[in-house]
Amino acid sequence: MVKAYLALEDGTVVSGKLFGAEREAEGELVFNTAMTGYVEALTDPSYKGQILMMTYPLIGNYGVCREDFESDGVKVEGFVVRELCKHPSNWRSEIGVDELLKEYDVPGIEGVDTRMITKRTRIYGAMKAVISVGEHDVEKLVERAKNQPSITEMDLVDKVCVREPKRFEAEKSRYEVALLDHGIKMSIVRQLLLRNVTVDVLPYYYPPEKIIEKGYDGVFVSNGPGDPARISESVESIRKLAGKLPIAGICLGHQLVARAFKAKTFKLKFGHHGANQPVKDFESGRVFISSQNHGFAVDEKTLPRELEVTQVNLNDMTVEGLRHKEIPLISVQYHPEAGPGPHDTYFFFDEFVRMLKEYR
């Protein structure tokens, strides 16, 4: 096995064994607390620009099934695990995690004390990191980690969004929706198709005038990577479309909806990445367990009067849901499609379809 190092900007350097592609990687290190769903996480475009670390110690035991992909391939910059299973056992498995990362030229490191690094991240916040191969000067690795650009300085959406419109036709289509793509997860598209909604996935910079001209029934604003403050094109589009068509946003889309109404967003200390985040819904009084993957949040103090908070995160009381008081517009910070995760929040898609029906 090839020796590898993981270096953090705070000076922490740990050694381990390389798997996947034999090359180096840079990115913001974030931890994910889910016990399953590593395939979906690895292929989630929202992780672009980040090195993903799993807190669950044994990863890869059920292998990789391409049916579970959330995009066209692995999107993380690197992968960190405590122990990698070399011999997966599952009837659906096609290849192992090692082979998957080799196929998409992404490096991984195992044999790392992920518990220690997770605790440091919770104390000091998400840090820039480097995965390096072979023997290296550890001081230089730490400098490399420090000197790489911050996630707030990177334009990541352009690296994961579609360049041309892509249509997904529902079998019994009742509605047609324009989906502004910032790094869409396929589970979102699947949930809309199941509800007889045909989806046109459009580049995030697609002209809003053309969306209105084409006569869509509604607009969906997708998840994606990076800082919402850097995506002014989508913010302007949402402003122009609000009130003209029903709008729904998920994750980054939720943040962009808020920014379209002059609210502000901020970077969380270490983000929400996992499948067990508790969310309280004010209307029903219920608490849902949700799947989440984001490093930014909406600043509730800056919300305008026309947007009301419908749900909050019970861990840190950040905004999880918004609704406009006068026009058909809703958004949620978590991932209601839950790929992977619990199915508590599928109702978000039903609510969106109800909005389409009422508006028509």
C-alpha cells in the first residue's frame, strides 16, 4: 500500500494508506455522520470543492451500485475513511469503492483517526486540507493547505451544472417544470417524475424571460456546491420569476431564494452533513429527521416581512424552511429527496405539486 498524508490548515498532519487514484487533492474537509449512503455522497455535486470524511468507521462493505449515483460520477475532491472494506458483500454491488475512485481519478486515504479529526473540526470549524501521496515535508503540506483558496472564493457551480437543457419526461406528465441547475441530485428529479412532473434541467444562468415564454407550470431551484453569495445570476432570475410562476428551492436553492428577497446568508462553522438532522415544522408541530449537506445558512435576522420561517433545525435553530406570504414560493434547507436518508420529508414535493395545481 502507498503511504499518504492528510494535512489540515491548523497544522494537523496524519498518515494513512492511499486508495483510489494515486494523486494529490486539495479542498475543504467536511465530515458526514451518515452510517450508509457513501455512494450517494461521493456522487453528490454539492461536495464539489470538498474532501469528504465519513465518521462511520467501516466504509465500502456493501460495495458500489451505479443505480445509486446522484450524478454522472464522483464529485468529491478526495475521500477520508477510518477503514476501507476491500471485499464488499452485497448482491447489488458492481465494484468496490477503491475501483470507483480510480475510475474517476479521485484519491482516498484510510487508516486515519477520523474521530479525532471530527472533534477538531467541531471545535475549530471546517478547515482547508490536502491529501498527499508518498513521503513529503509535512510543513510544506500544511502551507499548501493554508494557501489554497477558501470555498467562499471559488466558483464551483459552473463545474457541475448542465451546459445545455436536458429533459426528463414523466410517464404520465401533468405538469412541466423548469429546474435551474446548480448541481442537481438525481433523486430530486426522480421524486418529481414520480409525481407526473416533466422536468427540464436548465443551466442556472438560463434567461428567465425564456422560462416565462415557454409556458412552464413552475420553477425548481436545485441544490449545489459553494457560497450562494457568488451566484448572482440565479438570484436575479428568481427575482424576475417570483409571482409569475410557482417556485420551490432545495438547499443552495433555498439560500438563493432568500437572497433574491434581500436576505443574507452566512457560513456555518462546520456545516450540516448527514442523515439525522432534526427539523421542527411550525404548522404541524412535528419533528422530522432530515438528510442535509450544506455549509451555508440563511440569516434569519435579515429576512423580509413577506418571507416567513416555517421550519427550524433543532440542533442550532438555523432556518430550515421558508414560505412567501402572498405568492406561491416555498423552500427548504434540507434534502427532502433523502438520497440517502429518511423519507420523513417527501411531502415537500407533494406541496410543490399542489402549488402547481392551484396556480394553473
